[in-house]
Amino acid sequence: MKPFKIAFFAVLLALYACGDDQVNYPTGSTEVPLQVKVTEVKNFSGASIIYYDRPNDKNLQYVKAVWTTDDGIEYNQTASFYTDSILVDGFGNEGSYKVKLYSVSHGQTYSAPVEVTVNPTRPPYLVAYDNLRIMPTFMGIRVTAENATGAKLAFRTFKQDMATGEWVEIGTHYTLNPTVEYFNRGHEPDLDQNFRVQVRDRWGHWSPPRDTTCSPWFEMELPKNLFREVALCNLSGDGSYVPDQTGYTLPSNFWGHKMHSWSGSNVSFDRLYDGAVGNSSQCYHTKPLAPFPQHFTIDLGAEYNLSRFVLWPRNDPANQFRGGHPQIIRVFGAKYTGSNPSELVDDINDSDAWIDMGLFYLSKADGTFDPYPGTNDRTAEDNEIIANGHEMTLNSIDQPVRYVRVQTIKCFAASAHAGAVMIGEISFFGSNK
């Protein structure tokens, strides 16, 4: 037999085999499928996973779970034939709930239900409520809570109108982070006021209100017209580098970080505090390939008890949670508060001269640190951070400071831009009282 005839008959045989399989496969069958057999239930915060053995039934297309929460809402969830478990969630309270499991055929015929009892533990929104704290801070309140499961929660904040007694909503904080911390500012300092926070989950369950009375502390944004660059120079200081594998070197008499430049750029140290955050070429931008850590030091022009700072990355999509966007920084305050910066001790490791005011992680909105691969991969929440800046609360210290040193330990960059630190603006807040 010739080769092409052999191939022709082989194709016919394959088509026949496939056709026969389709004829006997119960697509669209209304025959009742066999039931699943529940083997185990695992209970979690506000949810449970039901494990089962699938029946040996080609008529089974998927498994469907149906349950009703204690607020009277019926939910359902489906699981593919290829899985052996199904998640049931959305429970507003801990307790016992009945779940019905149906086997569903290709023709959408349901088996009789298999009933199983699940016992989800206290749901995430109530766990967060249990450890919710409201505390006074500069010009407002600080709210903290634990969200161990990383559930999607909303924290609604209210303030009581002192004239009418009405509770007025003043903000909502959305989060997936296991550790919750947010601030609500803009309130009258040194005056007792009533605040309320409620927690909501994605199913619309509300916690009871958590109320507190507190008096916010006075705070102001430091006037930037008094800010000045301070150039310190030793191995832990500003702009003092030794040759390394990158080949990056600086003259021995160089003071301050060497700024990067390109055609049309307007890069300089004082762009850190010029009040402009929207110009991508008007920023603080160090030379690429400089080794970390890098530092800059600012003379604030007067003594302040510092409360927080806000840092905006360079307004450039290629360097927003990518490139030279700072990721890990540490802030120091000098114990010396005189007007002569030459009296400052260079070495930030000298605890007699410098106060560690905090180590800060400038994460993406979801709390992660992997750089985005593309320039348009940011979420709406990420863009909100870009617009409003990274707000960080400084460690409380017992004395005012005049000189602040910011140490950049790491950027989001890949190795090609490892040494370029890019900052659009930085603002400091505190009190001179």
C-alpha cells in the first residue's frame, strides 16, 4: 500500500475514534450525577474549606456549594470537576453554618444535596476591630489594627460635630495589609474631640463603632525657604566614595552627591525642597552606579520637634516603583543644633552625635517591594501614593533637631540603575513650640 493511502486511513481511524468518544460522552445529559463524599472541613477566620472525594462519574461537570449567612443572604460557589475542595466564605460571625453540596451534570441537572456543617472562626473585620486603637497624633489621630489574614478591609473614620452631635464621615482607609496604620489629620490641636472608627469587609459586614476622645497635637509644615544643603564628607557621609567594581570615583575634594544631568534637565540638590513635584527633569537625581548607601543632609534653618515627613519620587513613570524610586531609607537627626554646620560630626554611626529617627520601607500600595516590569503597571492605589507622596511618621525623640540626614539604603532599581537616587520633593512636619 502506498504511503499516502496509509496516512489517509490513519486519519480516518483517528476521526472515527474521536467521534465515537463524543457520542458516548454525556454532554447535555439530564441524568442525575452521583454525589460527592465529604472527607474533611478546615475552618478559618470567616471562611471554611470543604474537602471531598469526587464520584467516578463522567456526567459530573462541577460541584456547587450553597449556604446562607446569619444576615439572611444566600451565597454560592462552584468548583471544577478537577478539584477536590471548595471555599465557602463571607460569614459575618463565628459559629455553625449548614452548607449544601450539589453535584451538577453537563446538562445542569443537580444531585440531591450533601449537607455539611462548617464552623468558621471570628471573621477578619471583627478580629481587626478587637485590636483597633485610636490615638492622638500631630493635627489628628493615628489608627492601628492587625489584619493577620490580609483580608480586604475598609476603615471608616468619623468625627462628632461639637454643635449638633452628628457623626460626620471624615475619611475611609482601604487596605489588604496585615498591619494596619493610617492617619487622619487636619483637626484643631489642643482641643478634646470625639472620633469614631468602624471596620467593614467586602461583604458589607460592619463592626460596632470604636469611639474615643482625644486632643490632637500641634503641627506645622516646616518652611522650606530656610532649608539649606549641608555637605559632609567621610566614608559614611555625603558624596564620599571610594573606587569599587562599578568604577565610580569622585575627586577627593568633592563635597555633596554628584548630580546626574542630561539635555534639558534641571537637576540640583535644592530640587529636594523647591515645592515642585510634577516636573520629571526638575528633581534630585544622583549619578548612576554610585554605591549604596547614599546620604543627603539638610539644615532646616531652625530647631523643631519633628513628627513626620513626606517623600515624593521623581515624577517619571520609568522611575515610579521602578528605577531610582527610593525603597528603604533611614532618617537621622543631629544632636548639635547650632548655626555652624561645620561643627557636625560626620559619622552617623556616632550615637553621641546623631539620633536614629527611623528605618522606613517605601512599599507599593499592596505592601510589596518587587519593581514593576513596565511603566504602566501601577495600580490606582499606587498612583495615589505617587500623587500624595510616601508619608512616614518619625520616631518620637525628647529634643528638637535642626539638621536632618536621610540615608538611602536601597532603590527599586534593577542593577543597571542601582546607584541613581531620584526624589521629586521632600517635606518635613513638626512643632517649634
